[in-house]
Amino acid sequence: METRSKARIAVITWTYGIDDPDELFARIKATGFDYVQYCGDFRKQDAAEVARAASRHGITILSYDPPGTIRPESPADGTVEKAVEHFARTFQFARDIGAGMATLQGLSSWTVFIEDYDEAMRFIIEATRRLDAIAGRMGLVMTYEACCHYELPWVQTADELLRIHRESGAQNLQLVLDSFHMNIAEADMLEPLRKVGPLLHSYHVSDSGRGGIGTGHIDFVAQHNAMKTIGFDGFVFFELVIAECRPYKHPMNERQMAEFIRQNQYSIRMWNAITSG
């Protein structure tokens, strides 16, 4: 089956480092994207204004990804009940900005005071099970992305994603793999795609150093071919960070922004060439 990824490219908004929705969506449109995963802080932003700004610039918000840095301040706050309450609020924000999907990988931050791996996984699985019922009532898809240990405490591999899906029994949960994170956390970068198979909701693109395609050593042709074998038909989200910046240290001047946009535009062209080959 041929993938439609060529026509379904999106970008993850935190990489721009811009808080104002109007400025953010203007930059995104000028870069060449029509679809986004939105990452603004739901505690500080007005959902209606975010939706209006996206509409003004012809941007479709596919999903909402709340800040992964939000976590309990004490062990007493780090309960399944409070985690579910928090993510239910992010679900509401997702719906209010017009997104049909909300992310869950930030759940592992709610286990920050749990030292035992199995206990943390049981926490995440139980919270996912409870959130599944809420997502179902709200008509939302939930996604969980495997992120390396430099960003989040737990859930770094495809096998762990599949365990969460299996043991939670969540009907509204789909899975996300990321080329950068797989390069760090997985022994093989193709087998995870095959394992996740039809549960793969979306795929995140950045090269081995988090820059654009061609700045590192990841074989994106092989990645794309593996996705073709599983019939992947979802969105490909670009999540690039240039060498002078890192997550949570975004483009700080116009020169850096210009290089960031250049790498995104080059990567779009490269991805389109790969998917049409």
C-alpha cells in the first residue's frame, strides 16, 4: 500500500519558540506548513484566540501537546487521580482549539517521585485507562510518543508503548514514533515501526542531532520504506532544532530563525522526494 505521507506534512509548534499565536502561525505558514501540532501552555492561553489565529492564517490544528515540564510539586500531588484531572483539562483545551487529538507522553512526568520502574508503568497504564473513557466521551484520539530519557522519565521504546496500549485496553489510544528518539533509545530504527504497525498514528522527523534531514546519519529512505510496508497513512510531523539551539532554547534571533526555516523547507523538499521515489 502506498503511503500518503507526501501530502500530509505538519510541524510541531514548540520548535519555533514563539508564544503569540498570531505571530507563530504566520511564521509557520510562511515556512510552508498548513498543519500543526500545537504546544502552547493551556494554563496561559485563550483557546478561542488560538483557534481564531489559526483560522486567520489558514492553519489546521491537528493535535494538542501540553508542556511536558508540568509535573507534581510533591509526592502528595503525584497521584493517578491528579494526573487524570490534569490531562482532562488538556483534553478540553484540545477540543476548544479544534484539535481532534491530544498527547499523553507527559504522563511520565507525573511519576517523577516514583523510583521503581514497574510502579511507574502501572501508574501510567492506569491513568491511560481512565483517560481513555474521558477521551471517548469527548470524541478525541489520544496518542503516546516514545521519548528518550533526556526528555522524559519513562516510556522510551516501541515495546513500552505497546505494553501501555495492551494493558490499559484503551480504545482511543494510538502510538507515535520519532526518528530522533528512536536513534537514541532503540537498538534498531526499523523494527519499532514494524512492531507498532497499524497503531502508528504519526511519525516525527528530525535527524540524529535533531536538525533537518541530511544534517545527521538517519536513513530516511529506509524509514519511509518501513512505513510503506505497514500501510502508514498518517501525518509526518517535523520537529527540528538547529545546532545552535536545543529543546527549550529556541531560535533567539533572526539569523537563527532563518536557518531554522531553511532547514525545515529543505527537509520538506527532501521528504517529498523520498515519498515520490
